[in-house]
Amino acid sequence: MLPKSPTILAFDTSAAHCAAALLQGDTITTRIDEMAKGQAEHLMPMLTEVLSDAGLTWSDLDAIGVGTGPGNFTGIRISVSAARGLALGLSIPAIGVNGFEALTHGLPLPITALIDAPRGSAYLQHFTVDGPQAPEMIVVADHPIDGPIAPVLSAADHVANIARVAAGRLGQTQPRPAPLYVRAADAAPPRDPAPVILP
Amino acid sequence: MTKALTILGIESSCDDTAAAVVRLDDTATVLASVVKGQNDLHADFGGVVPEIAARAHAERVDICIEEALAEAGMTLGDIDGIAVTSGPGLIGGVLSGVMCAKGIATATGLPIVSVNHLAGHALTPRLTDAVTFPYLMLLVSGGHCQFLIAEGPETFRRIGGTIDDAPGEAFDKTARLLGLPQPGGPHVERAAQTGDAKAFTLPRPLLDRAGCDMSFSGLKTALLRARDAVVTEKGGLTEKDRSDLAAAFQLAVSDILFEKTRRALTEYFELQPKKRVFAIAGGVAANGPIRAALMALCAELETDFVAPPLNLCTDNAAMIAYAGGVRLLAGQSDDMTFKARPRWPLDDRAPALLGSGKKGAKA
């Protein structure tokens, strides 16, 4: 049964931070610990602290919300893997929320969401009244954007929206959270071609 | 009797995602072992692509764990501790396993132990054959090649290893050069069956030097040159050329491992072990002719030859559960701040063979 005022812990490590939001009914508290590296060591103790600061334990949670990117590939895998482990250990759902959904939460359509990518690029997704279009990666300077753009959010507002979007999906069947990379893995076939095999 | 422990093991350091349940008391029993390979994902690229491997692990670790628990007929409530590979290996994959393990341990309150992947391999002869210390171990796979004297559950002395590539990697490269499918090991072995190893002369690098260190990089280059010479002459390779080249390459690897193992055994015998044991682990241990050569050597030197069954010889999580369980039984565990480590030599006293730059030794 759906809890009337759910308790959800959301977190995100898609950029240079460990970000957490604890949603309890209508209230949300957030914590952002900035760090360029070391998220894998810092994340679990920090989340346990966020809960204990609110007088809660892990067993009080109804769901986990997790930021699935796009962003730093290693960073999004850290959070997604942790969320999947927590879901398995707690027998509660882990709900993946991507950065575009967090940025556009509650905004009127149509709207475009942009997330910084390396080397002057950005990840982009258009949301129309007919639904979201496929996300893509663009070079910002070459790609003028028509129509409204979702305002940039602070890390705290971003992770709070991950918690809100996750809360809206409670009770629905959820796929396991999976990273949203947008960009394909860098991999090239071997340069040396295979030899011709003679009859 | 020792208190029985049931351990969940997790492994994701290369291109296999694995989970296992092992019961440990005075003996060790593998209750479940699940391994999901990624050969199909990497086949087009002629080798393991780290980012592709990491992406696969991130979406498979928890599923493997559920399958292993189901296979053992258990739930997390039946588990006493979690053991996870935290290095050395491809860091993206290692991180996925480590974070999933930390998530489960945090959620359940179960103790967690960080396990060195190489220790998992090196302790496997104790899991499968209850071998006693000290024994000599040859770990030979796609990513590793080293001789270790196992003196205790956490005491390993590395007495030699490759200074460049691992033989498994050389088999993969050979398969690429000869137009054979990946992974190279079994395909090169099959092609070599009908080949004449004497048709081509390939070098045995470092055999002329004392000690147990090995090199396989020059062998790869020599094979490339031999192949190119044939291609230049005929415009391609005949099936016979391909078999001959495969056979010549395989014999060179076998000769190197044979002679270096002889030297490693001599060094091991100086410890005067009550029972002489040589154990082999890693994917290359599955190669028939190499295995036969090393068995013959052990027979000649009155040494027991131990090769764990193939599913425990190649990457798996049962070995991680076992190695972690040994640490848990000794009263050790880790907190949630332990790191995933791309580089983590098992023997940090031996001089670095690989990656001796400022980041330190690789393995």
C-alpha cells in the first residue's frame, strides 16, 4: 500500500559532489558535500548521517531516489550501483530519475533541459506536450536553442527535485535504475585488419 | 569446530560479473556461483574495452547477486558477511561491485570485507583442494601473470611475473593477427592442433636471464613480423600457415612458462615444504598443451599439480567469498570508506614489475 506521507532518500553523484535529499511528506532537507573525487568512499557514511540527523534509520525509508545522469560516467555508476544494492538490501524500490527530469520538474511545456558536458558540449533534451524527445549531445556554440530553457538549478535544488520526481513515481512499477550516458562508449575496432585467408 | 559462516562474494574487476555464496567452517562449500561474461560485448573491438565493461557491470551486479542467492535457496537473511573485489582491475567495474556491496551491507548491517582479486585466485587451491601452506602458485590469465609463494592466508611472496603483457592478452592479440575469433585462447589452441610449431621460429624472451620474470610483448611482435612475411609473399595466409603460426606461438608461451616454472619451483623447494604443491589459476590454465607441459614438469620434480576446475580457475566470485570469509573468520572487516583500487599488488614488498611510475605498482 502506498504510504500517505512517504519517506524517500535521494542522492546524486553525477558531478563533483555527493548530494542527498531526504523527503518526509512535504518537507525536504538537503546536504551537498563538494568533492572532485572520493565519492565512492564518502557516499555511504554521508547518507547514513543524513538519516541519523533526521532521527531516522535505513528501515524507515519507503524508497530510494537516484540521479542517473547524464554526467560524469564514473559518478553516475557510483550512485546507481549503490542504489541498486540498497534496494536489494532493504527490499524497497530504487527509482532512477535523470537530470533532465529533475531540471524540468514542475515547469510548463514545451521546455528544453541542458546539462553541462565536457569540452564546450552539453547534453540536451526537449520536452514537448507530446512527450520527451530523445536526449542528445550538442556543441553549445553551434546549436542555438529555440523556446524556453529550464533554469539552471543549484545542486541542492537538483537533488531535491530527484526526490520529488521519485515520490511521484511511488507505487508504479519501476525499472531498475540505469545510468543515462547519452554518449556512446569510446571504443574503436582494432586498426590492424584481419589477414586474408587463402583457399 | 569453527563457527560456520555463509558469505556472499561479488566480483566485477574485468569482463565477468559474478556473485557466489560460499559456506565456510572447517571446510569450504560453494553453494552457488553465477558468472555472466561479456565476450559478445567486446568481440568487435579485439579486447576488453574498459568503458563497455563498466557499463555492463553497473547493470548486472545486483542481478547476479539475486541469481546466486536463488541458486543457493537463500535470502540475504541467511548471509553472515559480504566479500567484494576492490582491486586490482578495471576501476569502473570494480566500483560497481564495491558500491553495490556497500549498499547491501549498509542496508542490512552485515559486515563487509574488501578482497584483493589476486588473493582470491591465490587461495583457490585451498578452497578446492584444501592445499596446505606453503605452495607455489602460477596465476596466468588475460590480465595477470605471476608466480606467488602462498605462505599464509594473507602472506604471499611474488617471486616473478611478466614485465609487460599477460599471456592471455597475447593469445587474444595472436587471434586478431591470425583472423581468429575472440577470446583468443581457445581459438588459437584449436588452430594449433593441426599446426607444425617448427614451421616458424619465434623467440622465448627473457629465458636467457636468471630469475622468474617473463615477457610476452616481444613474442607478439615477432608473431606479427612472421605473419606479415607470409602475407607479403602470398597475399594472405593459408589455413596451414595459420595453424603453424598458432602452434609456434603456443609452443613459445608453453616453453617460457615451463622453464620459468622450473626455476620458481627450485626457489619454492628452498622452503622445504612437507608436501610440494604447485597450483595454477587463470584462464590460460585451461590451455591443454600448456597444462600438460606443466603437469609433466611437476611429475618430474615430484610435486603435486593442482588445477582447480575451470569455473573456479577463471574469474568467479566463489574465490572472493572464500578469501573474504577467511578474513571474517579471523575477525577482520572493513568500514564503508574502503577504496576501489585499480592498482593493488598482492606482495607490496617485492619490487614493482609493472607500472612502476608515481602511481605505483599495478598488481
